Amino acid sequence: MNQNIVEPRHAASIILLRHDQAGLKALMGLRGAGHKFMPNKMVFPGGAVDDADYGAPLAQPLPPAVRARLERGATPDLALALGHAAARELAEETGLSLGEPPDLSRIDYLCRAITPPDRAYRFDARFFVGDFSLLTGTLAGSGELESLDWYLVDDMLKLDLALATRVVMQKLLEYLDQDPATRSSGPVPVLRDRGWVTE
């Protein structure tokens, strides 16, 4: 076994959706050239779980079905920390908020993606989905993400995306085709170095 393999850090991202006259859009931004992980790539708001995310207050917790799916691959404490991290990173990077403390009761869990073991920087990222109508605040980036804007979902695969983001986008399209009543059930897609598996 390679002793130099980096242990992935837990991370959370949130895919925010909104409808307007042009169609369904999602919020994305460009990671600058100075970033060590995914430089010059379009990404969803998100980042690593911090110690402060564990046990952080919540206005409302994750829905039971969402939490149960997270706990297939996480401890109960980590599941809640992931939800809080997604909300915290969203507020820090975009100025948009799920509340303070955050209300996680209407976000869903899409999938999980783990950076391959041969990479210097690795994350075990969970991707959540939420609706723009849940948010307060004004879109105003912190500078961590450039070109922060709403992009048509139908056009997003044309953007400069990392492979992991591209395949997560494909999972999003599959998710959107599902009956909303059944989206929070079934296996959780997990992207590993050899492709998709489920948990």
C-alpha cells in the first residue's frame, strides 16, 4: 500500500437552483489561478468541514430522509456538520444565506465524490441541492470565487469544469428528471477513482 496517499478531508458543496424566464439556472463561480485545488475551474459554492461545524446550532436540521442517506457514509455528528458546512461556505463565498443559524430543512442530498488517491489534495465531498427561494441576502462574492453568477443548467456542461464537477452535473440532470417525491430515497451515488458506486 502506498504510504504517501493523502487522507481526504470531508467537504460539502451546495447546488442552488432557480427558475427565471431563460430557464433553470444554478449558481457557480470560477476558482482563481492561485487555488491549489481545481484552479481555473467552475465550481459550486462549498469547502472543507471545519471543527466549528460539529455541534453548530441549526434553526432546523436536515430532513430525516436526507440525514439517513448521509449516515450511510457518515457518523450522525458528521452528517450534521456537513449540512452546516454547506450553509457556512455558501454564506462566506456568495453572500447568500440559509439563515443564521441556518435552516437545513429543505435541502436535499445529491451525491458524494471522493478525490482519487493519486492526487496531492483530496476531498470527500457531499453535494447538496437547494432552491433559491430558501435564501436571504444579496449575491456578492467574497473574492474566493470569480465570475459568480447563475448559469443555465442546460449550458453548464459547456463550461470549463473539472471531471468530478462534470459528472456531478450529470447526476444533477438525472436527479431533476426524477419524481420529487422519490428523490430523497434510494441509493446514494458515490464517485470513486474507478467510477460510480452506491451506498
